[in-house]
Amino acid sequence: MGLKQLITRKRIFSDLSEEIQQHLDEKAEALMTEGMSREEAQRAARREFGNVTRIQEHGREAWMWPLAEGLWANLRFAIRQLCRNPGFSLTAILTLALGIGATTAVFSLVNTILLRPLPFPAQNRLMWLAQQDHSLPGVVPEALSYPDYFDWRAQNHTFSGMASYRGGGVTLQTAGEAQRLDAQQVSANFFQVLGVAPMLGRDFHWEDEKPGNREVMLSYSLWQLEFGSAKDIAGKTIQMDDHAYTVAGVMPKGFQFPLESPAPALWKSIAEDAEGKDPQTGQRGFDSLDIVGRLKPGVTVEQAKADLSLVASNLARQYPDSNKQYSSALVEQELTHMTGDTRPALRLLFGAVTLVLLIVCANVAGLLLARGSRRSAEFALRAAIGASRATIIRQLLVESITLSLCGGAAGAALAYVLVHASVRLMPLNIPRIEDAAIDANVLLFNLTLSLVTGLVFGLLPAWRASRSTPAQALRDGSQTVAGGHTQNNVQSGLVIAQTAIGLVLLVSSGLLIRSFVRILNVDPGFDPKHVITARIRVSFDTVSHDQHVQFYQQLVARISSLPGVRSASAGWPLPMSNNNSSVSFSIQGRPVAKGDEPSESIALAMPGYFESMRIPLVAGRTFGEHDGLKGAPTIIVNRAFANKYFPGESPIGKHIRVNEGDDVFEHSMREVVGVVGDIRHRGLTADTAPQYYLPYAQAVITNPYLTVRTEGDPLALQSALRAAIHDMDKSVPIYQVSTLEDYVSKSAAQPRFETILIAGFAVIALVLAAIGLYGLLSYMVVQRTLEIGLRMALGAQRADVLGMIVRRGLALSLIGVTAGLAISVGITRLLSGMLYGIRPTDPVTFAAMSGLLLLVGVAASSIPAFRAARVDPMKTLREQ
């Protein structure tokens, strides 16, 4: 039925009536010409035509007007019912808004992060590629070196294109202050593989991968902010890292890859990696490249993996020194890879909020059942005058859906608030989280969810109400002593279900809270309090190694003299900064075949670094001023390194040779002069791992992090720190200024987010379960008022009545807790990967949450119990 027909149905029906009347008049005129009187002719015409009213109704049914009109009447009646009972309506709408709003908010996050396609053409054919390291247990992906990437690109048969990219930073020198920007170094076909062209200028060419062709592609935001949206920017030269780069073009607004935070400000060609005596583009074994590839049409992931694994296997045989452990490839859809770490957490949240919504449905269903029993006389009258069961069910379902739609509208507003709050709570490294919003897809989900929710919680009360006959309704209406047992049983079942589901959420939140507390109590191996960190870039192209070291020594000395500074030093990598590098080494007297040398994390430290970080010294000494470029080659190892490579003996005095980059380190064998404590470098939940430290003056391979321990608030030193650096050299950019506590806090951001949200859902579930139990017992007290009055008139004490109601509530809570415990044992096993230092079936948590729920159940039962105990038996008997 068209909307236009429905709106103009009165005119259409009038036209039908006129047409029928015209036909009857024509037939009567014909009969009158045969000799009949007008009255006889009209009767004969009607008799031959049939029942006019029935034919008109058939026409209305063909156009489905009765159904639409009936639904419209049901809707108007439903709105009147809601307005007539504002207390009930407001309670139900707010409850529904809580459940639907929370579910909508979580769906918005899931939709933005997991479901929304990547903004690239044929994004399902974009693949993340890596080689697999078979020297370690499990599936361990490893980046590629330039030679391996070139071989993969040339020898594969399943990809139409394969591009490399590597993250880093650049110093942009403009008329103002030098600034540090996030950048990506990409192969020439990078944008072509993604399927995106520049909005200004040209794409990279293959010649841009050759030495001397330093080209750069600007992001839209950088083009606007730093270059004033100049239309003629393409072809111009800009200064970065003390080198001239030619601007190839500008990418479109909104383009970003990789989809991580912070977004890259620019993309530069790999020409600089092809320069020098020993260019990185020729170093097989220097694995630093991420790879993205586009599958040829019709090629499956399995076929691509087999193809690249064959290439990797051939390279492993051809270059055993660098590739023998990389004999297979990993191929995964880019979207799946990008969101891999966040999928378990978001699935957990969606499962938790679904449980909350089920509790909401049970809660509102209980309210409707109680309300339906009070409307039994209304339904009896409807049935007595001819209303069918289907008519009554339809009316009640329309009321439920209207209620749910109102709750959904309020829930959409709540979801808007929750989404913005969640974005602030979620870890910054979650891809696309800043794009989370209440968009058209989320609103459509909200509408669908509201309709489904209305059907779910409305179906049982509607079915129960439609079963009541007029005689039964009158009999139940007079039964106030012990009537309505079936009704109470249904509502009791709903309360038990709410309690069971609530316990599942409580136990889950309890486990996550205890796990998070243990994470916060983990000793990171250093003292993060009162430490500010920062990084600067001193050019390696314009400053010699000796000058580099002298600059940092002078800077550290100047910072150490600032008021409020206890100590200052520098080191690399900073714990929990996601900067890691492993370099192979050999131990004197333990020869191994080339390519089989062990490899562990390397670190650099200036004198005073361990003291400034408060990393404990276990044996020997730390680095001093004598461990400089002209001093004896030295090395310090951590406790895990000593236990692994020198079990049962002291490593002090042993000699270790760092195998890679002798031209940088300038020393072969290094003497172990100290052993320091282990630090949790990759995060609070990561195990400590072997690590060795080199004196920064003997291994100037990168710019270290400044570490400054202060007497008070470390952030109060920011201005003085910047001033000290700029006093030495204004062209040196300072970036990544943060406290060490921030790094530690960020490492716990994921479990913190999970714990806060699940705990929030558990609190909601606890409150709703208490409200459900309170509502049932309050209804039961009202229903059994006469019974309670008779009991008290016959000698029952107030304590007896109080105990009767509380026992009823406690019995329902115990049944729900028992069911919830059985469910929780299975459900909490899904949390095992998110827990730290605690089992998913921890008995203390199970017992504590069960006790809490029972305690709340007793509290919720006490209010209607005290109300029942205050019943005046004489007044009650007179009124009844």
C-alpha cells in the first residue's frame, strides 16, 4: 500500500462508493425499462450486485486500510496510556535508555574500529605482509629488509602491487622554530597500491627510489598549517633533517596511512636509504619495513600465502646467514591486522553490554507483567465485547514498542555522551578511535535495536494478558489472599534471570579489577615518579660523533644545575616507549656458526642514567665519565641476561662482542663491568627479558631520551628544560615531552579501559537486579495485603511478616546466584587472555561477588518487607 493511498483513503473510498452507486442506478434504470417499478428495480439491482457493505469492506482490506488504521488507533491509545501513567512510563523509559544507550555506544565503537571498511578502493584486497620467524615459538611476524622486499615484489605472482613503509620522524625547518613531525618512508608505488592519488602535484616515480632523489608528499593538514594551502607547492624545495627535499604533491583531505595515532604529517621517498657507502637498501638482515600488498582479482589469501612462502623459503636457502629462520610468510587482510589487538576487548564489551540489555528487558517485562495484572479487567471487557487474542496482543506489543522507541530516543542521546567519554578513556593507539560518532548507521542500529527490544520484553506480557478469559479475570480480581501464583512465578523467573546475569557481570568485573590492581602493583624495575623525559634531534650529518657526545654532556650538565632538579642523564630506548632494537652478539670463548649468534635487546646509557632512573645495581659498577670514546670498551647486562648466558657464575669480567655495526661501535670485545636489575621494557604485563647496555659515548647510533628527576612536579620544569636546550642551539627541536609516569600509565591503558567499562556495566546490572527484586516483592506485598492482614490478626508478629518477605527475596537471590555461578565458570574462561596474575575461576572473586549480590538482594527485600510489617490488620480487613 502506497503512502499516498493511505493519506487519500477517504477520497478513494468515496470514489468507490460513488462507482458502486452509479452501477446500481444503471442496473435499476435497465430493469425499469423492462417494466419494473423503481422500488422493485432497486431491490433487484442490489440483490443481483450483492452485499454492498461487504464489497466495500473487501475493497478496504485489499488496500490494507483496516490494518493501518488499527495500528494508528493502537499507537494513539498507547501514547494515551503512557501519558496516563507517567511514573511507570518514566521508569521504563529511563531503564530502556540505559540499556539501549549503552549498547548503541558500544556498537558505535565496534562499527568505527572493526566494521567500517578502509577508505581505499577494493579494500578487501589490501593485505598486510610479513615474514615468520621460526626460531621463536608461536606465530612471530618479522619485518622485511629492503633486499627481501625487492625480491618479494619481483618474484611473487599473486599481487598486483606491493609497497613498503617505515615509520619515523623528521625535523622540518621553516621560517619559524624547527619542529619534529611524524613521517613515513615509503616505496615509490605506495600510493598506487593503496589506490589513492595526490590532489596536487604528482605521485612518486620509480626514479625517486634512487640516491639523490629526495621527494616528499605532504598531508593535507600540513599543507594547510605550514604552507598556507599554496596551490603552487608542488615542485618547491623544503628543508628537513638538514637536507633539501622536493615536494612531489599533496594528498587529499582525510587520507591517512598507516591508520595509527598520531597520523603521519608527510611521506618521503626511500632515496636517503639508498645513499652512502653501505646503504640500507642493500643490507639484507636489517629488517625494518612494514609491507602492504594488493591482491590480484580472484586470488585468495591462502594462495597468496603459499606464493610468498615459496619466495621466502627460496631466500632462506639462498641467504642462510640472514634469512634461514624466515622460511614462510604471513598474509592477513589489512583491516584485520590493523584491529587485531582491539578485537578481544571490543567483543568483551559488546558481550557485556548485551547482558545488560537482557537485564533491562527482564526488568521492563516484569514491570509490564505487574501492570498487566492491574489491567486484567480492561482486557476482560475487551474480550467480552469481541476482541480477539491477536487484537489484544497487537495492542500490547504496540505499547511495548512505543515505550522502547521512547527509550531508544533517550538512549541515542545517552550514547552520544558515552561515546565521547569512551574516546577519552580508550588507549590512543587504537586505530580510528577518534572517528567514533553517532552517525546514520549507528542511528539505524539504535532504531532496529529499539524495535527488537520492544518485541523481546513485550511479547511475554502480551501473551500472558491475552490468555485471560473474562470469567478468570473477574475471579482473579477478587482473589487478594493468595491469588496470582502463576503471575508471581513468571515474575520470579525474570528476577532470577536478572540476578544470574548480574552475577556474571559482577564476577567478570571483579576479576578484571583484581587483575588491574595487580598490574598497578607491578614493579617496573625503575622509579617513574618525579621524572620528566624529552627527546631532541641533533643532526648526524652536520655534527661529528665527538661533537654529538659533547653536546649531550654539556646539556645534561646544564639541566642538572637547574633549580628543582635532583639528577639528569640520557639513555635509549626509554622503557615502555615502544622503541626496541635487537642486535646479535657473541661471547668470548663460545664460538657459534655465523647466523646462529644470539640476539637480545640493545640499550644505550650515559653516566648517571641508572641512578637517575633508579635502576638498581646488582653487581659491579655503572657507566662513568671514563667510559668514553677513548676509554676501554665496556658493557653492562641486566639480571635476566646474566641468568640466561652466565648461569651459576658472575658475568663481571667476561667479554662480549656486538656483531653488527663495528664501524659505529668501534670496538670488538667489550668487558662486562656491571649487572643491573631487570626492567619491564614493553609494559607492566610483559615479562622481563635479557638486555645489554652500551656507553652512549662509545655507540652514538641515535639521539637518546633525556631523563630528568625532579624534586617536585616534573611538568613544572618544561619551560626551563626547553629554554636550556634552545640556549645551546635554537635549531634543535624538542619533542615527546612527557613524564615517565605517563609512559607507565599508557602501558596499562587497555586493561584500565576494559576494567572501567565492565565495572560500570556490572554496577548497572547490580542496580537493575535490585530494582527488579524490589519491584516484585513490592507488587507481591500489595497483592497479598489481605493475607498479611489476616496473618497478623491471627497472631503473627511483625518480625514474622518481615522474615517472610525477606526470605522470599533471599530465596530468589540464592537461586539466581547459583545459576549465575554455573554460568560464570564457563564465561570467565573467555577472560583468561585479559587477566594478569589471577585465574579466571578465582574462588575469592566468585565468593565476594556472590556475597555482594546476596547482600544487595537482602537490602532490596527489606524495603517492601518493612512496608508489609507496618500493615494495620483491622484497617486492612475493613477495607477488603
